[in-house]
Amino acid sequence: MEIDGGFGRQAINQKRDDAADRVQKVFQEFLHDYTDDDGVEGEEYYKYKDLAADMISPEKHTFEIDIKDIMKWSQPIADRIKEDFYRLYPYLCKAVKNFCIDSFSDFNKKKDLFVAFTSVEDECTIRSLQTDKIGTLLRIKGQVVRTHPVHPELIQGCFICNDCSMKCPAIEQQFKYEQPQVCINQNCGNRSRFTLDTHTSKFCDFQKVRIQETPNELPRGAVPRTFEVIIRGDAVEVSQPGDLGVTGLKELGVRDLNYRLVFLAYHVVGSGGREQQDSPEDARMKMSQDDWTLVTRMSSDPKIYSNLCDSIFPHVHGSEEIKKGLVLMLAGGVAKQTAEGTSLRGDINVAIIGDPSLGKSQFLRNISELMPRSVYTSGKASTAAGLTAAVVKDDETGESVIEAGALMLADGGICCIDEFDKMDVKDQVAIHEAMEQQTISICKAGVKATLNSRTSVLAAANPIGGRYDRTKSLRQNISLSAPIMSRFDLFFILVDELNEITDYAVANKIVGMHANQAATAAIRPYSVEDVLRYLVFCKVFKPKMSKDASEFVVQEYKAMREKDAQGSARSAWRITVRQLESLVRLSEACARLHCQEVIEPKHVQEGARLLKKSIIRVEIPDINLGMGPDAPQEADEMGEENEGQKEDAITISWEEYQRLANLFVHKVRKEEEIAETEGEEGGLTKAKLLDWYLGTVAEDFDDDSSFYKYDAMARRVLERLIHGDNILIELKDIEGNDENSILVVHPNYNPEDTVSGKQLPGSPTKASKVEAME
């Protein structure tokens, strides 16, 4: 039985290919007789007979065959198909159609079928596609940068002579429109006047796609190469901008007298990073036993949070908070849609602001190289169209087509933008919609479209002047508008500070890498492949808020709002509903990272901690302790004595004040716990607390002046904690001896809150007025 397939060649005046006929016969026997091991034990399972049943459906035209099955059946036939794929393809289509007709009597004999091979191992890079691979079956991998609309393509044309109305036999169309050379009527010499009979001609779906080399395959300093891919049949509209992976053959396309290399794709697989919609149970069924064992072991790791940080950033020393924030960004929150149809994004946007040479670009590079669907770009060298999407004219058809930009290519992944502060204002405005609504709207050149941009944005920027000025607010240090700043969930500040221990550790790590000790310098708890498998599995979880977690979210948001209204970060950052949504997304990401379906208060606590770190760090200037809480107010009116008091004023950094405050609070609380276990009244006298502190720092005393300096600083910190921040409560001695006053911790004090001068209930506001005067 011989029936012309989808790409059957013209049989008239054509010599028969005996070798191809033999391959067709053996291939048809393979389809009939091949059995698989997946059937019921003791019964033979004919794999491709079940697949042939799906071809009865009118919308099914592509018959997928695993090339590995052919290799098991007959290695010589598999090799022959790979080497002469274009020559044998029409005969393979005939064999598939004959097989379907023999298997099912109700199969439509006029239906054309196409063959697609899966599991092709011969992968080739775009740069290595040369003429020696023409006509062979291979697999290429590239990033889709442009997709054209789907058009009908004429594959077999039936023509009617305009002079004698004679119907000419079907003519195969290869890359160009071909008419009969002469009318088949011997009495008619017509050679050019023919009309296409659309009713008897055969068409198929046709789409042209442009792919580009992926960044990890690109040689250093090389310009990415592009390649045209022709997609037919059921494979059209499978690939979208940003997807990776195509299987097919390389063919020489003929366009009049211009010869161009194109790739004919018969099977398209998207390997992008879009979120899975499967449940954890469905994902378990699709995973191999080895992968399931891996993710189970990793999810039970109590240090999975920190181990993932070390695995993703092995060459970056320190900056632990930034690493944790980026790991939560990779896990992501849960995208939701309200009953009204409003979409709520689940992706987390992160900005890293800091001085030069602190590893900002290294963070971006690590993330872009880790994730399979990520784009790395520079803000200075990118335009609004390059970041979103552009409308360009097709060279051949003249149609307007959309060419994807960085945010569109990273749909479902991460878009890393370096030098974010160098972007023009008009280019920053262009990404407002993409960062919050996660869509890109285009209305130009007759094209009106709304495209998806479901991506997380990781941006790095330098402060104004190249150095972060700690005496100014965050807003005054960066050249970003308020709308752009509000779209970032986390802001991390990096400041180049002098620290002997940190400098030694960083220098030792860098020198070790240059001394060929990279093996010891880059120890990963998990490999990159293991991290990717775990992150993919994490994203199938869609955790829900528990009642306790919901209440805790509300409490944290109220506390941040109160702090915004009263604290010193008010002019630098406004706490709005977007920060509340950021807290929810961070909590969801933390629950996802631990493979939990319910968000617990500890997840909210971690999200709130990162949010507070990103909001208030290095925004608060150094603290002037003055002469105590009351003295500065009087000193402004004391004339000449004012200068003498300024000489005695003590100014310490915010970090040092926070360290001393936590030290004193911890000591007092420890004494309270000891007294409570012994059934006595808690607290610690001021004299004992000062003696304990001076004893811990006694080794730092060089002379008596050092002792008096530490003693004065400790006393003024205690005065501020008692009268200013209201963290400690002073119980006066009956005899009026100030040294014997007992200190206890305020019952409303939460140790998770950063000491910031925030007024607790019932605390005086005099200290804040004094600070304003100072």
C-alpha cells in the first residue's frame, strides 16, 4: 500500500528511490511490531498502536516517535534516518500513514500526517551549524527572540490551465511558489497561465521563528548569532520569546537565486522557567526516584536556607542578608488572581545599592548563570524598547512583528539589570508596568498587544557620587524616582567600611582563588544541578496563610507604619500597601523554600526581618549622646558654657549604639530570669551593670582616660535607654542614691525590633525633641 504523505514528492517523471523504499518498509514494520516494557506484566505492549489511536482526532497531525526506540530495534536504520533525514522524511510520513490505516479502519485516508522524533541526542550549537550538516537530523538549543504570525503554507499545489481548463497533477512546493512547466494537454502549449485550485491543494500551518545563541554557549566577547527556524504542523505557537530548544533538520532553503541556511523544525520543546501548575503529588509522579530522593533529603535539611546561599554564591564572602534575600527571590511568592480578574504578582524584585567593588555585579552574574531563563543586561546600554519589546518590519513580508526585549525574554525567570541608576528617566518609566502589573503593552505601527512579563527584576546601582553618604537618606543617595523605588520589595545597602576581620577574610579568599586553590575556596553544599531541581520542586507549592501568620503580618505592618511616622527613616522611605504585599510575598517564598503548604509565623518573622534590614539599614545617622537626655536642651541657652559642653559631647555610630543597647538589655534580662527561677525580685542595679560592662572591656584600657571615656559613654547610653528609648525602666532607690537604682527591661519591649528611638506606649517624647535640636 502506497499513499502519498504530507511532503510526498511528485511521482511523475521521477526515478524511484529503492533505498528509501526499503527504509520505509523496515520503519513500517517497526511501528507494527515494537513492544515496550511499560505494559502489564506478562502482556506485550504495542506502544505506537496506542499513539496511532490519537491520530484519528482531526486536530492531531504529528506522530511523535522516540528515536531511542528505533535504536533498540535496529541501530543501522536509526543511523540511516539521522544521516539522510531530509531524503527519507517523505517516506517516513508514508509509513506512518500506512500504519494508521492498517491499524484503524475509520482513519481518514485523506489526512496528512507528519513525523516528529523525540529524545534526539545529537545536540549542536547554533555557531557550529555548517553546510556539512545539511539534511541531517539533529537538535539545537537557542533562545527565541522573534516569532512571526502563523500563516498557511502551500505544500502541494493543484493547478488548472487557464486556456484549456485541464487539471494538472499535484506539484510539491519547496520554499517557493512553483507552477507546472507546461500544460499536460498535448494540444495546449500553455506554460505560464495557471490558476491554483485551493480546494484540492494541500496546506499546513507555517511559522517562522528567529532564535539566538544562549548566553552560556556564547564565547567570551563574541556577538550572538541568530538562525531562522521554520516550524510546521502542530509545532506552531509552541515556542514563545524566551523559550529554549528545537529538534529538526538543517536544510538549504531556496529563495529565488539567494541561498540561505534555515532550520526545519519538526518538534519543539520549551525549556523555559515558567511556573508549574502541578500539585506536589503530581510533581512527585513525574519525578524519577533519584530526583525524589534528592529533594526529600534537601527539604529535611535543617540548614537548607544557609546551604542554598553557600551553594549559589560560593565566591562571595559575607553579605549574608543579601544572599538570603536573593534565595527567597528565586523561590518567589504565589501569583494570585482576584475574583474581579486583577492579577497580583508573586515575583520578588530586589535592588542592591552600594559602593564600587563590593560584589554587586557578582550577585547578578551568579543569578543569571544559575537560572535557565534569565537575562543579564546593562541599564546604560539598554533602551526602553530593548528592555520591553520593539515592533520591527520583517525583511521578506514587510509585516510588523514584535521582537522581544529583556523583560519579555525573561518571562518566568530573572531579569538582571546592572548599572540601573545610569538608565535614562524615559527608559525607567517604560518598565513601571512590567515591574508591578507584569505585562508589557504595545501600541505602535498598527500592532496593539499586551505581552506577559512575569519576571523578577534584580537591579544593581551605585549611589550618587560613587559613595554612599550615611548622613543622607536612601532617597537622597540614589537617582531613582519614588515610583520605581516602591516597586522593589527589598533594598540592600552595601557600604565599604573599614573592618580588620572582614578585610582579612575577603583578602584571604581572593588570594586563595588566585593561588589555584579554587577547589577549597568554592565549597558548595549542593551542586548547581541539585539547587535547580530543588527550586523547581519548591515552586509547585502554593502555601496558604494560617490564622496566626495573618495576625502576625498585620502586627508587623502596623509596627512598620508607626515607625515610619515617628522614626528617622520617614524622609527616606514610605511604608505603603506595597510593603505589606512584599511582606506577604517574602513569607510565601520562605514557606516554599522549606516545602511547606502553610505559612507559619516564623516565615513571616523572617520576611519582616529582611524587609526591616532593607528599609532602615544605614539610613540613620550617627547618634550624639551629648551630656545626657536633659543637658543639651539647657546647653543652648548657657552661652559660653555651651562650648565647654560640646567638647564633652560623645558621638557614636548607630551600629555601636545598637550593640551596647543589646548588650545591656541581654544582661538585665538574664539577671531577671535568674531571679525569677529563685523566686526573688528581678533587676540589676546601675552600679553592678556598669561594673560588669567595664570589666568586659578592661583589656582595652590604655590609661585612666580610656577608663573614664568608656564609663561616660556607658552611662549616657543607659540614660538614653531609660529616658529616651524607654527600653529600660529605672526603679529609684529609697535613699536617693542613683547608683543603687534597679534597672528592669520594659515589658512592652520586643527584642526583634531594631532599637531606633521608637516610642513605646507611655514613653516620654522629650528625647526626640532634644535630638531635633542637636
